[in-house]
Amino acid sequence: MKLLDPIVAWRDDISQIRRDIHAHPELAFEEFRTADVVAAKLEEWGIEIHRGLGGTGVVGIIRGDRPGERAVGLRADMDALPMQEANTFAHASKHAGKMHACGHDGHTAMLLAAARYLAQHRDFAGTVYVIFQPAEEGGGGAKRMIDDGLFTRFPMEAVFGMHNWPGMAPGQFGVTAGPIMASSNEFSIVVKGKGTHAGMPNLGIDPVMAAVQLAQSLQTIITRNRNPLDAAVLSITQIHAGSADNVVPNHAELRGTVRTFTLEVLDLIERRMEEISRHTCAAMDCEVEFTFQRNYPPTINHPEEAAFCADVMRDIVGDDKVNDHVQPTMGAEDFAFMLQELPGCYVWIGNGVGDHRAAGHGLGPCMLHNGSYDFNDDLLALGGTYWVQLALKRLAKP
Ligand SMILES: [Zn+2]
Ligand SMILES: [Zn+2]
């Protein structure tokens, strides 16, 4: 493994920053302290910063000593999750109900390591923007930074993202061209009937019956309308109706999520859901209120950048440690918004199975969004090295 020596030497420093952020988790758009820590470190290392994009976002600007107009962006996320940490080791969360269970503390630390290195080794042409964004976990912080002018105020030719991946061995990377994470979308279908005495259903209109039929019929979109070669999930996760055994309620509500890898499939599913909802309810004499909320688009890696990232990885860890056809997941990621604007690529870095965790960790698996999760500090030097090599190679690329 070809790690950059200075970054390896900073291990304790960077790990301390990571653990400090882990101990002080902040939720979406509330990353005030975290942004202060990031900004203070960047300034300490002589890096020009801009704050306030997307609320708490921080952008660091590292210009090479040699003249060059080209620029590239590296992005990390800073937010934590609204959940209780099960770990009790020293750097466990000090804030009840908040936890860095997705490793964004590690993502921030890896990018800081790279920024420090680049600031001290400016023998390159062009500019590297280090982007620390708020609110990846559902808040669309990436979108907010873009809306605040991220790519117009700081023009760059490509942007790159990275996420730690539990289950994948440390020292390994995963990437694929095309979709790597799914679009995430939520829906609500309110079926409106007419309540009545349950012993005299003929006097009302039963919304429960319509809701049950609807729940079944909606799955036909996945089995009958969707091209079987296109991945898609439609999960109804909530059905609410009624309050008594002997009362037919006025209305029923179905809620759930839809995941797809392309916007075309998403368009199809949304259109068919609306049609089936409207017609099924009409057939049962009910009215319907259909709401479909698109949250994150699919994260789609640009093929050229995906191949480039795989090359950068292979140069660091060797051919056999890079899976460049990694299987995508139905999770979602707001880096998708950045990849809609610019060429770029989002990759996974193996976080291991959890045996890196300090004594006092929770008894659960070291999985993302699990109370027993912890980022693997062994990745700090590798992730930092990857960021540096990626930026330098991209800027030097003809
Ligand atoms: Zn997450
Ligand atoms: Zn995450």
C-alpha cells in the first residue's frame, strides 16, 4: 500500500479530530461546532476558507504554486443522525439521541488530512476545492450548497465523493460506472370514504377495503410495468385506518418509499402509482389524495471519472484490492445532486467488519446507521492519500 508518509505521520492528530467530532455529533444544518472545527483546522494550515454555503457548509481553496486554470472538488459530509449511540468508549457521543453512525466524522477527517497535505505540498498547477457539506442524511445539504452557488462561485471541472463501507475489508475500494446508489422518494395515499356503523357497511363507503386492494395492486407496477432488467423497489411501510372494531372509518392512509436507479423508471412508477390509486379508489367509490415526494435522485457515476478513480485506487492499494464493478445498493446519497451538475464519481472505502472498535463498543454490528457503529481510524491515511492522489492526478491529466 503506497500511503503518503506525512499523512501516516499525522495519524494521531487526525484521529483525535475524528474522535472529537464523533463525540460532538450535530444534526442536519446544525453542524455549527463541526464547521468551526473544520474551518479552524483549514485556517491553521494556511488554507483560504469560505463559510455559510448551505448554512453550515465550508469550502477550502488550495491553489497550486504553478499557474493553472483547472480546478477539482473533493467533498465530505459533516452531519450526524438522530439516534442513540450504544458505544460507551471514551469518544462516544456526548449528546443523547445524536450519533455519528454513518461515519461522516471519518469522512470529514479524511478530507482534512488531504487538505493539510495539499496545503503543504503545493507543487501542482490548478486549484483543489475541499467541500464540507451539511445535512447529507435526508436534508439535501449538497443541493443547498449548489443553490448557494457552490459551482458558480468556485468553478471546477469535476467533483468527487467517498463513503466508508462496512463489510468491505479495510484497504479495499469499491466503485462502478453508472448508478451506485438509488433515488429515494416517499409517497402518501389518503383514501377517503364515508364512515359508518361497521354492522351496517352498506350505509357508508369503506376506505379500508380500497386501501387493501391498492396495496396489492401497486406491486403490479414492479412485476408488470417495470422492465425486469431495471432495479426498483416499492415498499408500503405504513397503513393507518380506524380507531374502533365496530366503526368503518372515514379514511385510510398508505405511506412508503420508492427506490430506483434511473429517473425514467421513477417517472414510470410515479405515473402508474397515481393512475392505479385514482382508478382503484374510483372503482370503490372513494376519493383519493395522492402525494409523491422526490427526495434524492439516483447517484450516477460518470464512466470516465469512475475509470479514473479506479486507476487512482489501484496505484495506491494494488489491482486486487479494487472492485471496479461493485454491486450498487438501494440506499441513497445526496452527492447525487452534485453528479447531476458536474462530471464526477462517488466511491466506497472498506470500513471492515468492526474488529477495529475500541473496548466498550455496543454489541450490535458495525453497520451504517447502527448504534454500535464506529468509523475505522485505520482508513484515515488511506482515505487522505486517495484524495490527494486523485486531485493531483486529475489536475495533471491532459
Ligand atoms: Zn447515512
Ligand atoms: Zn453517510
